Amino acid sequence: MLKFLIPFDGSEQAQRAVAHVIRIARLGGEPQVLVLNVREPADSWQVRSFLNQEEIAHMQESEGEADLRRARELLDEAGVAYRALVAAGPIAQTIAEVADREACDHIVMGTHGLGGIAGLFLGSVASKVIHLAHIPVTVVK
């Protein structure tokens, strides 16, 4: 049984990644699915001057759960079992670390489709994950 990690930010591209895993699940084998939302660390002094660490963690969890809502709907409608997780940290690095820690077999993620010169200069979370991950990464456009 394969274990898929789907980084999910609520974008249309991320929804396509969920749809791709749903199609794979329909082929049989009942894969394990972990949907992950990664929040940037709240490092600014403005945030830290008004909120304590517990309040920041609660805010990040709430925002992450809101972002995961559409992924949950898609997976529930398809009858695909999953587990959802919100984490905080550098996005690409956190995705790769969660994949390792959770013993995932495959990462399936969306991309904003940056290509050509812009993609070379700007880079993307997807290209960083491909570089950092120790497992196959499928990028769904």
C-alpha cells in the first residue's frame, strides 16, 4: 500500500494534485493519504510583540485547517481515507521532513506552472521539494 503526501495550500493546482491521487486511489489498493498544509514561521517582531507562542500556534493551526477545507471536501466526496496535518516551518524543507518522518512513499503536489526564464530565476517550492525529498515527487500542473 502506497502512502502519498499531498502538500495543500488551497490553490487550484493543489486541488489538481488531490484529484490526481483520487484517480490513483480509484485504481485500487486503498493508498494511505496524508494532506499537509505548511505555514510560514511567524518570525516578525510585530506578530511576536502582540501574540505569545501558544497564540501563534493556534492561529497557524486555524489558518491551516481553513486552507485544508477543500482538500477534505474532495477526498470525502471521493470516499478516500486520509489524515490531515498542519505544520509550521520553511515550506519546502518542512514538506520533505514530514515525508521522511511519516514514511511516505510519494509526494504529489501542484505547481503554479512557472516555466522558462521565470522558473529558472525565481525557483519554486516544487523544485525545492524535488531537490530535498528522498522519495519520488510528482508535480501536477
